[in-house]
Amino acid sequence: MKRALSIIRICLFAFITMSVFNPDPGLCASSHRKAKKNHSVRKAKSLSSAHSRVVKRHGKQKTRELSIAPPQDDALSLNNQALLLYAQGKYAEAEPLYRRSLAIRKKQLGTEHPLVATSLNNLALLLDAQARYAEAEPLSRRALVIDEKALGTGHLDVATDLNNLAALLQAQGKYAEAEPLYRRSLAIREKQLGSDHSDVAQSLNNLAALLQDQGKYTEAEPLYRSSLAIREKLFGNEHPLVAISLNNLAELLQAQGKYAEAEPLYRRSLAIREKIFSSNHPLVATSLNNLAGLLQAQGKYAEAEPLYRHSLAINKKVLGVNHPSVAMCLNNLAGLLQAQGKYAQAEPLYRRALAIDEKILGKDHPQTINIRNNFNTRPMKLN
């Protein structure tokens, strides 16, 4: 994300990564299921789960602005500058621009205007990408309230708001709160857009991911497959959204022990991402991590380790050393080392991962609990 990107790549990355860090900008893990054995390897389900209204989910950058007075152009310009910075992972630079855009819109349009909701939504997504959930959630909720009042409960922008808030709740492990929001979003989109629209595919994917997080594999699989089928039909076989669906279906198959079915899907997803983005892109990091987890599950430790290390290096560079995604990458690498009896190497990685998540997510977050369990149940090194 630090490298110079063409406008096309920026738009694609913004489109894919405008997500609750759930999400997929390089997450080593977004799922929060109970650990298998002592060191469950977590996968990113590539949620394409929350998208600013500045980015249409069918892959074309398009500002969805209402007809307004010329002074509002300043807010739009700031918003779009922030979007490009966000797409490059420059969160610290993007945040003041989003806040300035929000302030202008509130002053010119009042606090109940849909464009204010757009700015709130965009800022919430930026905070969410940095795991600043406590700051992001009230903004996301406020955006939803504004749009429901101004546009009506069946509007497509409301569906986007519901989706974004659900993804934010899911990132915090609040599954019971997230599910009805995802289902409402899906229902609105199916009614307004039909069953073969890209936004419907997104909703199917995200609901499937939530069901998977709860271990409801048989309910999740047909949703993933439907999402994949829609995306392949709309975009062809080498689109980044197809890579997301391939990755997620592969993870679900792996969770059911169907390794032979999962591996070619992971590899296809990785190949698409390397072709479209770059070898050091956080989405590539996600694919590397997930393929490594599959190899580890099959006992192919020598093949898995360099993939884990590469994934960790990418995420440290892009997200910073204190991000929950980095924590889970550390957890995954530690689990691999532990599986090989390399306890002295694994222990400091577990400790670092746990420290990050306790600070950022809190001691009771599912991801923190998972890492703590992995660390506490590791075998003692024999003298």
C-alpha cells in the first residue's frame, strides 16, 4: 500500500478494502471461532464488507452525491482526497481530511442531511480499519439513523449503512447484533436490485462469513457459492471480488476438512491478487496466510512457514506493528512453530500477539481469548 499506485489500482483497492477491518485489507484473521486443538489458525474471510458511498460496489469509482450548492465541492474534494489516501493505507493523512469534509457538510447542510451520513460512514470505516471500534461504532450508527429518516428504511444507502454497521459489530464479536442487520441489508438489495447484482453478492458473502464465524457451515456454504457465481458471471474469472469469494469458500471447505477442494481455490485467489495488485499488497498477505494455514493443517510445515512470515512482514509494513491483524499473524506463526516443537521461538510471538490484542481489542474480545488460550495451553518446554 506504500508503493505508488495507478488510479485504477487505487480505485480497486479502495473498492475492496473499504471494509470493516473485517474484513480484508490484509487481515490474517477476521473469524473468531473457538480454537481447534491448541492453536487454531485464523483466516481472513475477505469480507468486502463495508464500502463508502464514494465507491460503488460494482467496481467503478463513482461519487454518489446529491444535487447541492457549489460550496459543497470543497467537502467532496476533501472526501475524495481522503479516499485515495485511505486506499494507500495512509490513515493518519486521510483522517483530518474526512473530518474537515464532515465539518463542512454539517455547517452547510445541517446535521440530518444524507451527505453528512456519507461523511460519518467514511470516517467510521477509516477508524474501523485501524481497529478503533469504540470511536467508529457511534458514527456508523448515527449515519444509519440519518439515512433511515431522510431516505426511508428501504433505500439502498440504508442497506449500505446496515451492512457497514453489521461488519463493525462482527469485528467486535457481536454476532447476535450483526446478523439481523446483514439480513435486512440483503433483503433491501434483493428487492431493489434483483438477485444477480454485485451488491447482493456482497451481502450474501458477508452473511455467510458471519454464519461461518458461528460455526454454521451448512448454512454458510450455499451463500458463498451463490456470491461466487454472481461475481464470476458479472466480472469474469480474474476480478478481485472473485478472489474474495474463492478465498472465503476455500476457508469454509478447510474448516470442514476438505483440504483437496480448498487448496486450488486458495491458489486461484492468490494468483488473482498478485496479478491485479502487487506481491507486497495486504490482500496478497491474506492469501499467503490462508494458504499457509491449509498447508499447516496437512503437516506441510516447511512450505507453510515462509508464507506466514511473508504475510506478517506485509501487514507490519502496511498496518503498523500494533494492529490486531498483525497480532493474529504472530499467533499463526507461533502456532506453526509450536507444532514443530519450537516452543522457545513460539512463546515471544504469543506474548506479543496477546499484548497487542489486549490493548487494542480488550481482554474479552474473541480474538484475544483465542490467542490467550493458545498461549496458555502451549506445551511446557522440557528441561
